[in-house]
Amino acid sequence: MPVLEIAAKFGTYAVMAMILIFALGVVTLRNLFHCALCLAAALIGTAALYVVLQAEYLAAIQILLYVGAVVTLIIFAIMLTEHLAEKTVRQNNSQSLLALLGLLGFVALLTGLILKTPWPVTQTALTAKVSVMGLGEALMGTYVFPFEVISIILIAALIGTVVIAKKDDPEEKP
Amino acid sequence: MNIPLVSPAIRGIEFNADMIFVTAKAWILSLLGHFLPDWVVVLASITISGVVILCLGPVIMMYLTLLERKLIGRIQNRYGPNRVGKWGLLQPIADGIKMFTKEDIVPAKADKVVHLLAPIVIVVPALMLFLVVPFGERMTAVNLNIGILYFIAVSSITILPIFMGSWASRNKYSLLGGMRTAAQMISYEIPMTLAVVPAIMMSQSLSTNTIVMSQEGPYDMHWFIFTPWGIVGFIIFFLCATAECNRPPFDLPEAESELVAGFHTEYSGMKFALFYMAEYMNAFTLCGIATTLFLGGWQGLFFPSWLWFFGKTFVLICVMIWFRGTFPRFRVDHLMGFAWKFLLPLTLVNILLTALWQFTSNLAAWLWSILILAVSLWVLVKLNRTFIPEKRHYPLES
Amino acid sequence: MTIFGWGVFKGMMVTLKNFLTSYFRKPDEGGIFTVQYPEEREKELENFRNFPFLVYDGTPEKIRCVACGICERECPPKCIHIEMELDGTGKPARKPAVFDIDYSLCMNCGMCEEVCPFDSVFMDHAFEVTSETGSEGLVRHKEALLKSNEYFQKIRPALASTIDQKRKAAEEKKKATVQATPPPAAGAQAQGPQ
């Protein structure tokens, strides 16, 4: 059904364009809260791209963690910082043009490099489908050591947060 | 169950009550397939599922509001609405007309775009959740193989429009209510996710259909709720689901007596109707998922599968409404403490119990499970004692 | 029993019991006591006090009111307006020509009933008073205010019977004094031929 394939291709390019527009919105909008919302939209678009690339598990995890937790954290930080979201921040200064030129040069260099590298794209890599079961087995089998190290790092971060956020008890007795 | 209502075949499709909706859709698609190209049939299939869900969601929400008002009325010694149509059955339509015709007030200093987008964005995940709910045998709209994960991910998007709504209103009550709502929803997501893990462990799959199928057994004794981890998991999941929908007793974010109306203070008319709709559709979907995970989904004797599903979900919704009529509100620190300090450790103990159940499932396993549960509950209750500050002494000044 | 969560369970049983018995219990036993107005109505109590009305005995001509104007003077919001009827020669006939009560001002206090010396103004039970022309339509004229003594008996039996007995006793006494005092001509005639 070539019509559906063309429609799917068009949809994918539209999603990519929206991701780029929202990403531009994150850095150029003047109200900080709007920037956070554009970030959320860009991340949801990325999840849609993962679905197109047949990695549905990754898409669900992307939405759960990024949009559900990270963006919420960012919004909490914006809201709880005093007066931060009421300011309208000026997003460019006199050096913008030079910076843009430098950036475009960098992008051209990077694109050239990416196009020239011989990526090891083999047939097995192209037709691989990651199943949740395979992911679980790999995480508990081959990659169990990094998994445990990550959990130790997370515990350390949690304990550190609690210690930093704890109020100092005044050691006075009446 | 095959209960042939009309003896044989309409174009070779057997007609029984269980498969009535599936065969209707197949019939329509085969009708379209005769004179339209293939890709239109694919699109039509998607459209039919979409339209059915888009009609089902709001209709369910409307009659859920009526059911709630009638049940709460009876609990509180009064009739519910019974003026508009017999037994108040046309009341939701009157409510809908009222909400359509109300004036849409936007505060002068509100952020207009975000204020408009918040109710729109909150309805989208609420409707998307209907896609993975197995309404009956072979009646899941989209049979994803990451069904439960999709469900958890999409229900976590709901936090974002609450922030948007509370922030854009530029109202301190809205902001306070929005922050509390977001904190509550994030906190209760974690025990909810962990309470689902045992069901996934036992059915070895994330797909909702497979979870229901793995609860198959003679006389429905294989539903997950008839196991020690199932009971605990179901209670935890149900409490977290009540908290996720901001329903009483977890409705501090929209407590009328404390926060005016929380994050939807500044919304009126159709926008408020959208918030309201999202809350009730969320409640329905969460009860639906609770039945698929623990109560056996559409499994049941003799009646069509979708009837069993709707019946079980209806019972759970009545329990939610019963909670509303019975309990006072949680205080905010009790709310958060309950999630983090009580429910979360209990879910971890529950996962341990499931692992035990995987090895054996006889009486010894039951006794061990009850012992472990009793010990852990006792420990948690002791650790969660109410904090009473010590009495201050004010020395007299002479 | 003080296991954790027992209070929650007991609370839910209470509401469940209330829900189930609400279908069976009568209103005075603790069931649902909603009165489905307008199909059902509450029982009217005798001293239920609403807007005033005028009493007539028998026919609307025999109105008890003599247009003394005491109720007009005593009414706190001043909602009564009375004009005495003048008969042919300009002398006041003891009947009102105009008796207006403005229901939109009336506060149902009952002072007019208390002060009337002729037992003619009493408080009615009718509360379903509407008007289609704003507050101008709520001014009630004499014709609308007149209601018969039988109606009065029906709505306030105790008070009406007391008043009827009082009036009958007063009538009897007046008749007795009229008969007891002999007419002067007869008396002069009786004394004449002495």
C-alpha cells in the first residue's frame, strides 16, 4: 500500500520538523515556563520517532521518565525559584550573528564527518527487534554489573540529597 | 463462550453475543473492502476504533457523573437527581448543555495560550488510555505488546497540563493546588507502577490481553486477586488509582473548602467541563486496568466477555464512589507520608511475595506469605506512627 | 479490634448500611425524608404565616373590614393602602373602597392580624405567589384579597372557630340587650295609660 507508506514518511518528516521547531522554541522563547513546555513537546516528539523506528519500549520509557519526571522536575524548579518565571529574558545580544556563523560552520563540519564515517550497519543490526524480554535478560545477565553500579550511584545521590536538604538542628536544650 | 443468538452465518461469520462488536466491525470492513482500495480499509479500521472510543469515553463519563450523584445521595440520605427524565437519566445532557452555554471567563493577567491549552492537553492522555483497555475477548483497540507500560507512561503525562492550568491562571490558590496535585500524582505513580509488577511477573508479558488470558482457569479461581500478592497488590493499586484521579479521600488538590477549587479555579464553562471529563475518564480507565490486572479482566462464566468487563469495572467504580461518601480528606503531609513511607515499602514486600509464589503455590506458600505480610505491616505501622512534638516548657519570668 | 485499617472498614460498613436501608426505611425511621415537591407537599400547619387576606361572612358584600386604618398605620413596611368608601352624601360608609396590599413589600410579620379589632385581616397559607409583570403585578387589590369564612375555617380551624364563637356570643348579647331595652314609644305607651 504505497499510499500508506508515503503518508507514513510524510508523518515522520512532519514529526521531525515539529521536534526542531519546539527545540528552537526552548532556546528562543522569552517566558521560561513556555520553554519548559516546548521541551516537553520536543521530548514527546522524540518518543514518536522512537515508535517509528520500532523501539516502542524505549518510547514508553522516554515518555514516562522524561516527560513524566524530568520535565516535572524542571517545572518545579522554575516555579519554586522566586520571580524567575515572571521575567522575560532577552534571548540575544550583539554577538548573536558571529555566534550563528560559527555554529553553522560547526554543523557543516559535523555533517560532513557523519556522512563520511563508515558506520557498521549490518543486516542483523537493521532487522533486529528488541523485545522487552531480551532487554530484561540482558540487563540481569550480561550487564548486571553496570546495573548494580547505577543503582549504587542512585542511592548515593538520594542520600546526598537528604543530607543536603536536612535542616540543621540547633543543639540547645532549655 | 459461544452463545449463538441467531443460527448460522452471515457471510460465513458466526454470530454470537460475545463477538458482537468484533463481527460488526469485520462486517463493515468487508463491506468497504468490496469497492474501496486496501489502504482505505486500513484507515477505516483505525477510524472505526477511534470513533468508537471517542464516543464511548464522554458517554461513560456523563453517566458516571450521574451514577456518582445518585449513589452519594443515597449514602447521604437523599435522592440524587431525579427530575430530568426518569431517575435523572437525562441529567448529564442537561449538565452538558449548561456547560456549553456558560460564559468562558479568562483572567485578565492569565497566560492566554497556556490557559487555553491546559484543558485540551489533559483530555488527550485520558482518551489515549482507552486504547489498551481490553473491553472483551479480542476487543482491545490496539493490542500493544507493551500495553501496561504504555498505560503507565501516558498516565504520567497528565501531570503536565495540571501544572499548565495552575500556572497560567496566575492565582495563588491555583498555584498551590497545582503544586499539591503534581506532588500527589508523582508520589502515587510509584507505588502504582510497583504494584503492577507482580501481575507482569506472573503473566510474563506486558500486554494487557496476555495478562487477562493468563488468569484463565476453571471456575475463575485463577484470577490474580485470589493469591496473597494479588490481594495486597490490588488494594495498593486501587488506592493509588484513587489518588491518581484526585478523588476523595485524596482530593486535597481540589478541596473546595480549602483551596477554592485548586488548579481549576479560574476555569469555567467548556474548559472546566474538559477537566471534569478527564478526571472521570481517568477514573474509568484506571478501574478498567485494575480489573484486567487483578480481577480477571473479561474472564467469566456464561455471560459475554464485555459484559463481565463492564460489570467488574462498574463494581470498582461504585467502590470509588463509596470511598467518596465515607472518608474525610487526607491532610497533605499524611498524603505524601502514606505513599512514600507505607505503600512503597509494601509494594517491595509484595514483589518478594510474588517471587515466592512463583516457586510454590500451595498452602505453605500462603502461610509464609501471611507471615511475611503480617511482620512487614507491623513494622511499617510502627514506623509510621504519628509524630507528636514534645511539649514545650515556658519558664516563668520572675 | 485495633488492627490497622479496622476503622476504615467499619466506616465503610456504616455507609453501606445507610445506602442499602435508604431504599427501605420510612422518613421518620431515618430514611430519606425528601418531599418531592411539587408532586408531594408537606402537611400545612395551622400557624403557618404567609401573606394577609380579608375575611367575608357569606357573600363578598358582607366584608368584616370597616376601613379603620389601624393595620395601615401599624404595618412596618407600610404595604397596606386603604381608602374608605363614601356613600351618596359624602358620609363614610364603614367599608373600604380601596384595599391594596403590596406583596412585594409585605414581610409576613402578621402585625396587621394582631392589631385588627374587627377580626378581618388574617395571614393566609398561600406561598406560591408569582407575578408575570414584575413587582407591579404583586400589588393585590381588594377583590383578590377577599376570601370567605369557610376558607378561613379550612386553613385555620382553631382560630376561626374561636373567632366565630366570640362573634356569635357578641351577636347574642347585642340581640339580648336590644330586646331587654324596651322601645321608648312602647314604654311611654305602657306608662301612659297608668
